[in-house]
Amino acid sequence: MISEKMRNMVKNSSAIRAMFEEGKKLAAVYGAENVYDFSLGNPNLPAPKEVAEALVSEVENCDALTLHGYMSNAGFEDVRQAVADSLNARFGMNYDSSCIVMSVGAAGGLNVFLKAVLDMGDEVVVIAPFFGEYANYVSNYDGKLVVVPPNPPTFQPDITAFRKALTSKTKAVIINTPNNPTGVVYGKETLTALADAMRDAQKEYGTSIYLLSDEPYRELVYGGAKQEYPAKYYENTVSGYSFSKSLSLAGERIGYLAVNPECADFDDLVGALGVATRVLGFVNAPSLIQRAAAKCLDASVDVSYYEKNGAALKAIMDKCGFEYVEPEGAFYLFVKAPDGDDIRFSAEAKKQRLLIVPATGFGCKGWVRIAYCVSPETIARSEQSFIKLSQTYGK
């Protein structure tokens, strides 16, 4: 029999993945072109040409034994140094290779960090709405998730509520900017306020609180928004990054953790991250894509593609009379359920072959997430289905 912990995880399995699987079933019945799947944040853009060129170059020019063999659990030292140099140049940090741990995507990195720092009963604070898998990640290492309630309509963190959530048991805070699912970006004022609150709590309780900054959408910012680098504002920051979105490499599972050199217990933390990588069975991040990614640190997909998709989808929502949050980054539109019931709204949408995700799973009832990392044609063809959905609500 499976473990009780896993039984609960299966029971509460991701609504996003469930909707994605439902979409495949509907496509088999109605045809893929007649199903409008906005469920999964799976980039629709191809990887930049630099990625293919880097892969070919590595295979043709590197020693095969070195390229495909084991390396330090934290990753190739030259790759880690390249990442450090890039972050230093872009954000004015002071990283070196010892600060970087290559990871199996951002999700792998977050799990490595939580494995390294959590003891039973330690609290991890998240700000709703948040990526639903955080709950499973934290519980997997016997931590306790503490949720700061959502703060509509801006969905910037409620700093007063955030301060109240910090206790003597708080080990870490997870933030995600640009945010999944809202597309909201945390600016200088927000990051400063969060940092001040954590420093005050550390002083009050005599503890260290880590900020785990989950940054897979860091490069996808538009509409005049500026993406700040959270580690600039708070010394105890570990930044988790993924190339899944910026380079459209979701299936390659490559990313990294960057540990602020000013972090509390830096040496112990970095050592623990390397061991956690091994203990969790990753051993190390995939070698070939590590080296290729290191050569593509200045490359990116065309962010304007997602901005245009967002504009097209917002135009449809306006026509339908649906309220939404103005996205500043990522590729999600956060839409308010007309009657406050996001589960029903998603079910009614599915009747129109529209696959959207209820935000109850993100800790925010009454809203849904619509991923617009799809083809422009999918958005255009979905318009009549959204109009029919709006008519269900008397719009």
C-alpha cells in the first residue's frame, strides 16, 4: 500500500495537471483544434536558436566522458561561475561559483532547499494566491504551510497580514514574482516592506528566516513593469530559477539556486544543498543541458509574443464583461468568477471546451487562471466559446 502522506498528495493532486489530462480526452472526441486548453503553463514558443547551437557545439567539441559523466552535486564549476557572472553583471550581486547550485528545474531547486532547511513543524509562509505545489513541497519535508490571505484587487502582499504570519517557528518565506497565477510583479516598495518585516521578526525571535524567491518568470516582464531582484533587498535570500520559460525548455528540467553570499550560515547551507541534491536522488542536474544553458544566459524568447497574446485575451474578456487582474509579467490572466464560484465557473467553461483552472488550488477562491502561452489562433478561435460562457452568467 502507498504511504498515507502520498495518499493525501494523490487526493489533492494538481488541478492544473488534472485539467491538462482532461483536455487530451476532449481533444480525442472533438478534435484538438476545437478544444481550447488554457490550463498548463507550457510555453508555445520554440527555444531560441542559440540553444540548438549550444547543444550541437557541446556534443561535437567536448570530451564525451566529461560531458556525460558525473560532476560535483552542485553542477559543473565553470557553468556555476558563468551563472554567477551573469547575475553579478545584471543585478550588481557578488556571487561566485560556490553560491550556485544547478538544479532539476526550479521545482527541483525548491525541493532541494526545503529538504536542506526544514525540521518537523517548521513553518513556511506563502502569500496567496500561490503556486499550489508549494503545499506538497512543504508537507513532504514535514513543514507547515502558513498562508497569508490574498489582497485583491492589486494582489500585492498585505504587509500587516504578512507580519502577523511570521512567528518563532518561521523557517522560510516563499515569494513568486512575476506571480503565478496573477501575473503581478512585486516592486521595490513591496520587496522593501517584506524584507523589513522579516528582519524585525528575526530580531524579535532571535532566529534566521530565509526568503526563497521562486523566479521562473523573471525574464517575462512587460507593460512598463520593472522586475526587481529580491536578493538585493534581503540578505537571507535564496533565488530559485528555471530556464523553462525564458528559453522554452520546460521538459529539459534545468535551473539553479543562487545563495546570497550574505546568507546566514552560508557554508552550512550551501553544503546542505549539495547533499540534498544527492539525497533526493537527482545526484546532479543533467549535464548536457547544464552546459548548453550556460552558453545561452543572454538569450531569451520573444516576450512580446506573450504580451500580444495577453492583449488579445483581455479584449475577449472585456467583450464578455469578465473582470481580471492586469498582468505585468508571466503569461497568465487571473479572471474573477462572476458568481464567486471558481469551481462552477471552470465546470461551465469546460462545457464550452474551454479548459481553465480554478484558483481554489492557488489559495484564492472565486478566481480562475487562464494560461495564454498558447498560439494566437487558439485565442482567436476561443472567442465564441467565451462569449457563450458569458451568456451562461447573463453577461
